[in-house]
Amino acid sequence: MLVIVNASEDRREDWPEKKQSGNIELVWVQDADEFANYPEAEAFFDLRPKEENYRKYPVGKLVFINLVEDRLESVPFGTAVRINGWPGFLNRNLVELVARQEQLNMTRKIMDELGWQYKLLEDEPGMVAPRIVAMIINEAYFALGEGVSSREEIDIAMKLGTNYPYGPFEWSRKIGIRRIHDLLKKLAGFDDRYLIAPALEEELKTLNE
């Protein structure tokens, strides 16, 4: 099975090296434009999607899109599958997916060929793990803004106390604060628990300047 992945060089290390079948041929590309060069491929992964990519997707083929913040209805492409492709999440033991009913069988086939353990979820913004991590990061920014402790101390405390692989500020740097902000903003629209910490807002403004 030929699988095409649109990803930057630094994302290749995130690709899960599971016990995939010997039939997998993986090709990395630098832009969704290159999808058209592989009409024989069975599956495509877009780890850096943008709206202009949607018109480049091959008709009738599954495209796994790194789409954490929005629902499938935001993608005008019928065979899209949402995947939690945030940095640091794709190579976890369990990959989170959202697929339409008519794509379930092919989605399962491709996941089984890749040898990935996966969980099919309801089509909700944030899936599961990103919601939890975004909330933890947000709470850390609240604590930072209130002078509870330093970034380094909060990171150390969380890793030692919860056995997380990263502290909240380490997660924020790895994932990207803009991704965290955009998800929190989306979730805060219907749940006040996700209201964004002022310190997080201020940091994002600084990065934009």
C-alpha cells in the first residue's frame, strides 16, 4: 500500500514506527500539490493542512487531515478523516481519529495496514487528548500569571507529580501556542472552563509582534 505524507522535515520524527505490514511504501512530500503525482496511492496524510489544500486532494481517496480544532463539516471534502496530528501526539500508543460513517471500513483497513492502535471518536472540536492537554497548559498559564511559580518549576512539578512526558510549558512549545490558543478559543465558545488565561493571551501577542 502506497501512503503519501505531506509534512515538514521536522515532523518526520513524529511518524509512528509501529509494526506495520511489509506492504507499506511511505513517500514524504513538501506540499499537497504533490498528491497529484501519486494517483495509485491508497491513502494520503496532510499534517500541515490549510484551506487551499482541500482543492488539491485526490477525489475518491482517503485523506487523513491534521484537524484538531474543527469538525469535519469545516472541510469541503467528502473523504477526509480527522486525525490528531499535533506534534508529539501522532506517535502516542493510541491515535485519535474522526471519520464519516461511509469511510469507516477503509479507515480501519488503512490503520490496520499501518499497524497503528487507534480510537474512533465523535466529531467534536479538540478530540480527547488535545482538550485535556490544552486545559492543563491553560491552567499553568493562570498559575504563572498569578505568580504561583515559575515556568520551570511548574514543568518539573507536573512531570514529577503526574509522570507526564512534558510539563505544560514544554507541551506548549512543542505543540505551538497558537494551536493551543485556537483550540481553547473554540472550546470556550460553549464551555467557560476553557476561557483563555490572560498570560497565554499576552504571550501570543508578543509572538505576533
